[in-house]
Amino acid sequence: MKLTLLTALAAAAPLCAATEKPTYQHLPSLREQSALQEKWYAERRASIPGLLEKHGIDACQREYAEDTVFWSLTPAFSARRRTTMLFFAPSASDPSLATAHTFVDNTPRLWDEVRGVLARRDPARIAVNAHPEIAFASGLHAGELAAARRGLGDAWADRFVADDDAAMLAVEYVGTQEAARLPWYRRMQETAWAVITEGFSERVVAPGRTTARDVEWWMREQIQSLNYTTWFHPSVTIIKPDTPWGAAAVEKPEQEQEDEPIQHGDLLHVDFGLSALGMHTDTQHLAYVLAPGQTSHDDVPRGFRDGLRKGNRLQDMTRRHMVPGRTGNEILAAIRREMRDEGLEGKIYCHAVGDWGHSAGTLIGM
């Protein structure tokens, strides 16, 4: 039995399988991982003063309870006691002044120290992560915000801002990746492809016996054996030949879905992500289960092959129009125009990945 992988997310991919088989990329030792991450995060934090200047913010404050941006500031497991980080835009009058301060203190002395730093710098606008709608700029717990207001007093609390300009400071910081991380991100992505390739193969799937849940848990066990983890449980769906597209698991009791085995002629879909080194992947692939005696890509139903060809064409359009400086809506409009010209129907759904599986960055479609 063979499973033919339909790589619907690989631009310029052949109809069924990648020409080069993806291989597992093993992580370095925990000590080496820590050193890598410390270097990456130090490079990243160096960009904060410039971002503050760009977004018209004089200072920003992070509190204990690990708000969203905390995990993009440090590879630490958690904050220690109450950890307060205060960042400043560069001083025009005295460039030698420090632009970053960290306080680890649970006592009232914390606020005396913070007030002292603020008094020396006298910022007009202090960004706090309390935006009402943008997740990457709203991680400051309500209790911590109240504590900061009480501890610093009205004179400084009145300078707190959580408007759209302040929110974009957090969004841009979380969404911008330093180049040093990219080689390891590519290795993580290759590992994700390798897990899917093996999971959608005769080594794991026995038609008539193996269920979608069996494949999901095999994937979980496989990534754990490689010392990776995941940010969501893998989702494998069986799409039967007579199932309308998009309705694969609808109107079936959960237990029936659990027990239903994969059969020859089924189309399989997986949504799968890896986590390591403070980064996350997010991949969706399709596979077709060949019938006994079928051995080539030509044995895959013509409709699937045509659909994949159109999907790859749509990917090419998307990649070409993803130009730095364009908004997601501008990119989407350009793709839709080209789709209309070529008579293609489809949906566009692109989101950023990186520090989070659904990370800060440009959204295209949705």
C-alpha cells in the first residue's frame, strides 16, 4: 500500500510528493539550545529603543504574570517573582543613558525604584500592554495594571497609553524575526514535513485498520521522541470519495469518527505544528490512499490532481504578491484580481508564524 502525499502548501511542488524526501532534524543539546536562544533574544531586544522611537513611545512596562510579549523578550521558563521590564527610547540629550531596566522585586520598594528611573527620564507616553482588542498588546493582567497605577501614583499612571500606536509597538516587536533564527526555523519545518511524510505512509497506516486518531497519536509520540513538542494536538481528517468538500467530519457522532478506519480511496488531511527553540510551525497537507495495484501518481483521481495544480498556482500568486510594505488587504486584492483573470476559484488564508503558532504579523484573507 502506498500513500501519495499531496503537498498543497509547497509552492512549485510536484503533483504528489516532494522530489527530495524531508528528513528529521535533531535539536542540539539543551545547553546549546539555551545559548542559541540567549543570543537571538539579545539581538532582538536591541531593536526595542528604535521601535519606541518609531512609534512615538517614551517608555514601556512589563509586569509579572508573563504577558504575551514576555515570551518574545526572554527564553526564560517564567518570570521570577514580579519581574518588571522598563524600556526607553534613546535620549536625544544624553545618548549614554540606559534604554533598558529590569526589576525583580515583590516588595513596595519596586515602585520607588521605578519612579526614580521615570523621574530621571521624564517620559511623556508610557506604553502598557492593555489594548482592548489586539492580543499581542493586551497581555498585562488587570490586577498588575491596577498595582502599577497604585504603586506609581496618578502622576505617572496618567501617562500610560494603550492606544493603537502603543499596540503596534508590541505587534511589530513580536512579529519581527531576526535573521539568525531562520536556519533553525527551516530545519523545524523540514522535521514537520518528515513527520507528516512518515505518518502518511504504509509504515504507519494500514487501510481498514488504522484510524485517524491512531495517526494523530503516532505523530504526538514521534515529535516527543525527537525532543520537540507542539502547540496543538495534530488533527487528521478522513475525506471519503462521496463526501462534499469541506464537510468531512460534519454530522458524524464523535465516537464514529474515532473508530472509523482509513480505507483505500480516502483523502487524508492533517493540520500539524511543531514547537522548539521558542518557535512554532503550522502545516496542512493532503494525502490520497492508493488502492491495491495502484503504484503511480497517475492513479490518483484526476480531480485531485487538477485541484492540486490549481492550489499550487494559487500559492505562486500568493508568494509573488507578498511584497514587504504591502498590507494584507492589498496583497489579497492583488491575488483576487489575478485569480479572476485566470478563472480560478479558491480561498486565501495566510497568517504569521514564529513566536506563536498564530503569531503577530500580516493577515492575508482569513
